[in-house]
Amino acid sequence: MCGIYGYFDCGKNTISTTVLDQMGDVIEHRGPDGRGQYYDTEARVALGNQRLAILDVEHGQQPFLSDDKNIVVVQNGEIFNHIEVAKELSADGYHCKTSCDTEVILRLYERDGIEGLPILNGMFAIAIYDKNIDALFLIRDRVGEKPLHFSHANGLLLFSSEIKSILQAINKKTPNLEAINQFLTFNYVPPPLTMFEGIFHVMPGTYLKITKDSIEEFTWYDLSKIEINEQSESKWIEDFNSVLDDAVRIRLRSDVPFGAFLSGGVDSSSVVGLMSKHLPMPVNTFCIGFNDQKYDESPFAAAAAKRFNTCHMMEKVEENMTSLWPTATYHCDQPHGDVSFLPTFKVAQLAAKKVKMVLTGDGADELFAGYDKYRDFFGEDTDMLSDYDFQVRYLDNISLFNEDSKSKLLSKKSKKRIKDLSVFNVVKPLFDKSKSMDRINQALYIDSMLLLPGNNLVKPDRMGMAVSIENRAPFLDYRMLSLAFSMPGNLKLKNGTTKYLYKKAVTPLIGENLSYRKKQMFTVPIGEWFKTDLAEMCKDLLLSKKTKQRGIFNYEYVASILESHQNGNENNTREIRALMAIEIWFREFFDK
């Protein structure tokens, strides 16, 4: 796990080593164990790395260079099957001199070029400079576990794991109003846009090829190409357990202490249960608890810890963590209306006291229909809808502000600058690509392509990296992705049961109480605090002179949303939270 950064100059720009160092300095939290840079003034290219040493601690310094110095590689992430790939490469005469997974990427590129990517099982953002063809490749993993951003202006392409790193080399930063428009719908900014004009995501499952003449995007992994498979429930259960077991096994490869986040939910309990099968010592597990029993999952975590005899660390924390909101926003680079980022930061802080890497249950809800929103949305009439009506209804189901409410919310000035308040164009291409899927899998595909890289995978990456801890998600193994999207939707959501087959599969491992316990969101009662303890904070962030001077919103309408909530007439928790998140972002990245 690391942070990467650099540039490729297609024009006549000058980026000094000082600016390059600043790009590394600002993401040092991603890799405090060392810095490495490749800097070629003649080719006008640079690649940098901030290293968090997990594998081959002694010899894994990046960048890795080919023997003739013509190929340079840096990566953020882990290649979990690096041992198997290294053996295969060695048999073909491409020998690795270290046991570091980044060298495997180098040797694989030497053998297969960019076409070798599908062999990699991992989470990664990779930069490869090939001097032989004077080209830079920027590569992102299948579902966007690891972030990778870029900007391109005046012939200069900048890239980094975090946006704040790119900002070090940009003279002017500008808020992106179309990104704000999309944020208001989704409660996060869906890729490829970011909140900064001219800065984008490399999309999951794609790579960019940058030369002096062009920037081309190529898709190397396409989730929508997976075809449905028909087989018995017993065979699905056998396949599911086999894939998850091996996905956990290969994610235990580490040369530093590691553990797992354990909430006591079905996902984290399953991961910890399988870890305990493969490890000769107790698993280190970490959990935070709240005094308010409505939000406290720690008793369930304690039950799972007892079942699997883990070395369990639980820390009770104050529910009101809003003092951490600016810090979390800084590390995320963008606003997120999801306040579960805050307790995630706290459990990462707890784990970082003892380990450098954790396994998590991230991704399972999006692959196997774990959220109540799926159960609530899909009814008897869903399959009777036309494609268009289904798509419109599902977009409405996942929307925070709809088109009409955004028209009232945004100022006249903002509406003039935003071409179209509708964001149907964001989801329509994804529905078109997944038209061969059943309706449940279509909804899961939309969330896997938008919600995962836009929000739910940002959370473990950024909150973990903020305290220099790596997160690994077995459910996002590419073999599990293939299994999930070849499984019919009616085996994921059946008779009102979410994760129907998945729960049946893991019940022998974790027990019925953990498999079928009511899902509890990892959050805090912030909506009630908006009426009491946080009332002044709401007023400051939503209606202060500083806020109004931005001219983004119709502040009379904002005041009505807040007043209606505080009077108890409506529950506008999510809307208020999102608007506060935007203002906190402005204060972190523009006012400071």
C-alpha cells in the first residue's frame, strides 16, 4: 500500500523537483516508510511513490526499474497472487530479484506488455513509464479499490493517488458545478468527475495510455460482460464458500502484523471466521462501540470474537464525532454525505495502534443485495415496468435531491452554469451495458460502478490511509465478482431476505444469530443532534455570511429545509448532512 504521483509533459512545461517533493509530502500519510522518485528531465516525466511497507519490507522500495532502466513502475495497492505470478514469470525467464509484488508488475509488463493485466488478482493503481515507446500508462483495478486521479492542461498530465497532491502543481483550483449537481443526487460525486474542475478519476477497470500526441482510454475489465449461470443452490453455496475461502487466504500474505475490522455483521464475521481457519494464532480484531444501544454493534462483535477466539480490541467512543468531519473531508478530497466515514476513521485509529493491515467485509452488500433499500425497492410490480420506467424509478430510489428539488435548491447563477439538472445521463449508459442482466443484478451493477468507487470504497481507503493502515477486501476478489454477477438476482434477494444464498452459505461458519441478525448501519444519530447540540453548527455551515457569499444555493430554500427538520415537521437529515458536507469541503480546500 502506498501513494503514487507524478507527471508526463507533452508540452514545454517545467515541474521542479521541489513541486514533485510537495506532491509526495502531502500524501506522506499513505506511505510514511519511504519515498522513491524517478525523474527524467530529457523525457520530461516523473514517477513518485510514498511507501507503506507491507511486503518485502527490506527490498520493496519503489520505483522498480528494468535492468536497462527503460521501464519504470510504481504502484499503490497489493497483488495478492504475486507468488504464483512470480513463479510463472520465472519459468519463462523473467526472474524477480525480490519478493515484492511491485516487481512482479514490472516483470509481467516486460513479458506481456499492457495485455498482461488480467492475470493480476489485486487492488491497485499503477503507473508504468515505458521509455522504449515514450508512453505512460495509468492503470486502475477492476472496481476502484485504489484511487487514481489525473488532470491534463496545457500539455501537462499530472497524476496521483489523491487530488490534494495534484493541487500542489496547479496554479488555480476551481469548484466543479456539474460535480456539485451530481453530488446533490447521489450524496457523493460519481466518477469520473471530481469536485475540482479539470481533475478526474481513472475509471475502474480501465487504463490510460499517454504519449506526446494523445491520451487514450482502454477498458481492460468489464463487469457487464459476465453472463448468468444456472445451477442448483447447493452448487452455488459450494462455489461461494470455495471462492471466499481462497480470497481470504491469499489476502493473509503480509510481512507485517495484521488483523480485521469486526462489527459482528455477516460480512466481517465471515471474513474473520475464515481468517481463523487459516492462521495458527488468534486473529487481531478491532471494533468501536457507542453508549447508545441503538447504534452500538459491539455486543455482536464480541459474540463473533468469542466464537472465533480472536484477540479482540474494542473501544467505546463518543457518538458525536463531528469535530472529525473537516479532517475526514481533507483526507477524502471531496465531500461525502455519509457520516459513517467518521466511525471508520476511529476504528482505523484503534487498529493502527497494533497492526499495519486489516481485512474488511467491504463490497459484499453491493454484490449480493445486502442493503434494505433493495428489499424495499423490489416488489411484485418491478419486473412489469418498462426498461425506461424501471431506470427512472431506480434513479429516484437512490437520489437524495431530485431534479425538482435541485431546481429550488440551486441559485439562479448556479443553474445557468449547469447545463442540465438531470443526471439520467450518468446511469443510462450503465443500464444499457447491463441490459442482459435481471433487474436485481442491474441495480447491483449500477451501485458497483457508481456507489463503490464513488463512496463506499473511498471510505476504507482514505480513512485507513489517513492513519497509514491498509485495507483488504476479500469480497472484491475478481473471482468473487465473477461469481456474484453470474448468480441470478433471485438468489440474492428472495422473499424479503437480503443476501439470501450468501447467508445460507456462511451460516455453518458463523451461526444463525450472526447470519440473520438485523442489519445495522455503521452510523450515529446526527439527525437528532441537528435539532439540539449541532443546531448552531448547522446555522454556521448552511446560512452564515461566509456560506452565502459562495452563491451556490438559494439560501431561503436551505433555511426552509433546516427549519422544517428542526421543528420536527420533516426528517431532512440526509439533505442537511449533504449541504453541510459541501460547505466543510469549501472551507477545507478553498478558504484555507
